[in-house]
Amino acid sequence: MKAKAVTLVHRGAMEIAVHAVSSFARHFRESHVLEIHSDGSLRGEDERLLLEAAEEMEVQLMGPDDRKEALMSACSGYPELIPLFDRGGYFSKLQLAVAIPPPFFYFDSDIVWLRPVENLVSESAPNTFSTESWSWYFGVNDDAKWVREKIPRRVNSGFYHLSVNFPMDRLARLFSEELYTPDHRYSTDQEMMAFLYPDLDYYHPDDLKRSRRGIVYDLQADPAAALHFPGRMWADHMDQIRELANTAGREAVRIRYQPGIPLGRGELWRMRASLAAAATPALQIPINCFRRVRSRLRSST
């Protein structure tokens, strides 16, 4: 029986989404079926292009109406949570974890796949997430509780695998105890997922990789299995991405996993201090200079 993979596509991301789908199909059509979910913005022509990109892969297109019954059932004991899922944005992404029965593997639609993977499922934890080099957890309230409960740091939801049912009780607690605010301008689903699924492993960041701004990668030579290009960082790579058809038939690789690491108060303080510094006019020039130097150093290694 084939495993299930899932992605979510917004109409504004179609330029890269067709390549996310085609590159995944190229390397995983024999091992996975793919559900392509929409946030409701896709049109008939968009759906046709996505199905065409999937070629011979077994694919199912799903929209908000297809998720509604499962969402309402999950929220039957928690009516106060229903308005959350109407907020759009990353709450559309959260709908998938609620509505889709596990197990399944999720990847964002701004990801390109460079080679097949033998082991997308960790053997040591029921859930697995990609990871960042920092914790982007601006929605966190009450730092002490997050630290005391050993919520894992640096969770990223660009790639994840879930093997357990969605914990509605933990989502309800997140809001009833005001442990999280969705109203910070940099709040995301990442801190929510860390709280909801604390028993997790990380995908090794060099195997399922997040791109860095200012770096142009060699997609033919990069050893990663996949590259995540948030914030339109794929635009500088589009010519290379179009050439990825010649990676069909590459040998499958085994990716590495790392255990989850608990979040610390110092990391949350540093996160907020960095944001405050970046918003200070007198510090913007030296910060931007530092970032440019860092990008050059990373490009040379």
C-alpha cells in the first residue's frame, strides 16, 4: 500500500507549485499517493496544470468543502475553535492536520525535490518536522509554561510527518490558557505545531534543506533531497528548476534525523531582541551589512 503525501497550494504560488508537484511525482510516484489541497483560491485552469504536473502519479484534488465535514466533526466538542479555521492564511494549513487522518507526509508547495528518499518516516518518534537555525515563535505567550513543558525549539512546518491523531484538546488549551496569540504580525503555525506535537524528531537540516536569502544553490550538485524556497527565494533558481526533469532515476538516499530539543527562555528573549533591533533605524545598516557578509560566506562554503 502506498503512503500518503499532502501539499497545500494557493493560487498566488502556482508558478512554483507546479514544480513542487512535478518534482515530487518524479521521485515518489511509485511509493506515494498525493493529495493536492487548495485554500479555495484555485481555478479550474490551475487544477488542470497541477494534475498535468503530477503526470502518472496517483493524485486527488481537495478543496475547503472536502475538509469541512472532518473539521466540524473534530470541533464538535470545541465550538470555540471553529472561527479559527475561517481566518485563512496558516490556519488553512492547520486545517490539513485536523482533517486528514494520519499517517501522512506534508510538504509546502514552494519546495523542489532533487532525489527520492527511502526513509521519510522516523523510526524513533511518532512525528517529524523540519527545523530552523532559530525559533520563529513570535506567537508565544507565557514563556515559562512553554519552557516548563519542554516544548521543542526551532520547529518548522515546511516538511512534516504525522502518525498520531490531531490533539484538539491541546489546541483548545493553547487558546483557553492564552499560551499563543494569532495576532502578532509574525505569528505562524510553527509554534502551534511544536506545542501540539511535542513528541517529535527533526529532519536533518542538510537533508531536507531550507534555502537562505542571498544564496544561489546548484540544484544539480546539491546533496540535499529537497530544497524549501520560502519568500519567493525560488525566483533566482527558476532556470535550474526547469531543468530538474533530468534528475529522474536518481538513486534514493537515506536522510538523517535528530531528536527534538526543548525550548529555552534565552532563545525566546534573543528572538524578540533581534526583531526589535531590526526595527531600529540606527541598527538597520549594520544588520544588513552583516547579513550580506554572512550570505557571501555561506555561498563560498
